[in-house]
Amino acid sequence: MGDKCLVEEMEGRELDSYDLISVLGLLKEYDWKEIWRRYSPGGDQEGKINLMLSTDNYYVEMTLESLTSLAVSAKYHASPNLMQSLIRRILCGHRHGLIVEKLRSYGVPIEDETQFNLSCSVGTIGVDMVVNRDAKAPEYRFRKFGTTRVEQDEQRPLDHYDLVSILYLAQQNRTEQVINRYVPQEILNEGAAGEQVVRFVSPALDYSVDFFFQRIHNDVPRGVPQRGNVSSSTMHQVVRRLFAGHPPSLTAGELTDKGIVITKEEVAEGFALASILKDNYIEMDFKR
């Protein structure tokens, strides 16, 4: 059995979806040394890193390799963002036809719809991802969904995928895009400005996340949320840990490292986080 990497040793767990998304995030930041420090057995700064993810219907293998020079091969047709998006859709159980449609819209060549091959390069790091769908996977079962533009376009309820998308959009101050995509159409067309809020409940393994988003108008007083103004990136980290089933101690550590005082007992029972981000107010209530 090979040596464990730093993350496995420090957090006492096996690598999972949290780590696949983390590696791709570090890749987007060009922080290659940190990738190898955390995920290469022994901390070696060259060679390969192999990560895997298994769900009920999919099996994902992702390999990172340090290249000798900048990669310009035509095979690198994907991006770290697209790979992260694919992982999130798989984790949320989005219908297979929607996943295939989205990949094709980004120019990913797909000959066999039960296997996806994505490759990307950032600088001297190459990433290959192979996604296999179980041949016996059941067809998508209809689930009730609402009237937001995303739900209507993709024929699915809002979930963790959308929670993360809203955090990214809010961080970029793209409030109008959030409202146009995620406020129910009847309220968007006929409701008052104060009614144009986003609210939905998303499952995160043993937790349910009550997500709330609202534009803050200039005439509304602003105060610091009760637990502190949590950054969107920290919120994202917490949700991903809960979604991956990490123990409460790791989630509590994620928050206390950022100055948010919380105990693992609070995390285990349920807690809330909030953020005032530019002209947006975001709140997440985690219930177990």
C-alpha cells in the first residue's frame, strides 16, 4: 500500500469529492506547489497524483501529471471549471442527458455517452479525467421543481450545484444574473423589488441547507451577522465538507481557522452562517 498524502494524514480520512474540487481550485490559482504538498505521497513535487470518486451511478478517475513543458496538445479541450462543474452535477444526481448536453455545449467530444474523457492543462500541469457511468444505472426519475429560469431550462429542482453557482456569482458582484436565474418567474415578472429573493433547501448528506439570498438596497442599514461576516469561499468549503460527510471536527476546524468561533458539538447539532458580500446578503441554515 502506498504512502498517504498530507491531507489523509492530517485529517484522518480517505480522499473524496472535496479533494477533487480542491485540487482543481488550486490549479485555477496556479498554486501547483500546494497541490503537490497536500496530495502527493511524501510531498514529492513531480510525478503523478491519482484521485478517485465513486457514486451510485458514476466512477471518476482523475490524474494530475507534472509535464516537462507547456502543453498545447489538441487533447486539452476542457478546463478546471468545467471539471468542477461535472463533479458537482454527478454528486447532485442531475439527469444524465443534461450532463451530456452541457458537456457537448462546451465542445467536449462524446462518442460513447456512458464514458466521458476530459483533459486540461494549466501551465506545466496536465489533468486527465475519465468518468464512467454504470451500465445498470436507472433512468432519471421525475422530481418536482419550481419556476426559476434554471429549474425550467434544466428540468430539475435547485440544489448544491446552484448554491455554489450563486456564491461564485455574488463574489463577482453579478447580482442581476443571480436574480434573473434564481428568483421564481412569477415574482420576477410581477413582484416588488423586496420580494425578489432566492430561497431553497438543498440536501448535504446528513444535513439540509436552507439557503437565502437577497440584494441589499442602499437605504437598508447593514450590521455584522451574529456569527461574523463569513466569506463566500469559507461557506463553500463548509458545504463541501458536509456534502462529503466529513466529521464535525473538520468542519469546526475549517471555521475556527478563519476566526469563526464554533464547536464541533454545534456543527453536529446544526448551525447558521451569514455573509454580507458587496450588495448581497447570504445566509445558510444547516440543520441535521
